[in-house]
Amino acid sequence: MDGYKRGDKVLITDYPLGRPLGVRGTIVGILDSDTYNVLLENGCNEGRILKFKFWSLIHNEESR
């Protein structure tokens, strides 16, 4: 597990293949050790905070 923290920029991936969907977000909350609240920055849910498991997230390489 990557161990994300608040403020990390992430990309949302599809399940089960794990390919990035092109939807960016920012970690705004940590619910459990493997569940995160993500503020989406683009896409049809732009501006909403949604819950994701760690396997649906990858670090955004552009922000590193």
C-alpha cells in the first residue's frame, strides 16, 4: 500500500485493470487505513468529494 496523506495529488483508476481514467483528485481525508476521501478536480463529478479504496488510486506523477 502506498500510504497516501492529505494533500497528495492522485489519479483515479478503473477496476479491475488499474488503468488511469484521466480523472484527477486531491486526498482531503483518511477514513481507514485503506479508504480515502478524494476531491475530484475534473470529470462529471468535478468538485465533489467521493470515497475510494487504495486500489483505485495512484500518485499523479506530474505533481511529484
